[in-house]
Amino acid sequence: MLIGSLIGVALLCFQLLVVAASIGDVGVVCFLLGEEASYNLAEGLLMPIVVGGIMLTPLFIYSLVCIHRGQTSL
């Protein structure tokens, strides 16, 4: 359970980094080149990776707490 939820949360973090990089890219294009550009934030944040990662985050925290307490069976 820990490994599966860890993978889901890691994919969530990677996708959030991709969204942040895309927003930064649009900002650089607008600032340096003076061109008008837009980015659809909902398109990057409503991907199944993000939604699944958000749902797995409480499970990941719960499994970390159980391991910290020394409980091996959930």
C-alpha cells in the first residue's frame, strides 16, 4: 500500500512541476518576446494523474503514520 500510494503521489508531484514549467514558459514568452500567449490551467490540472494523486495522498499519509507507529498490518 505504501509503495503504490508513493508512486501515485510522486506522479502527482511530477505533473504539478510540468504545469508550473508550462506556466513559466508562457510567462517568459510574454515577457521577453512581447507576444500574447495563453495557457489553459484546467487542462493540466484535471488530468487523471493529478486526480488520482490527490485521492492517494491521504492513503499515503495514513500508511506513513502506520509505519511510524510500528504497525505492519493495516
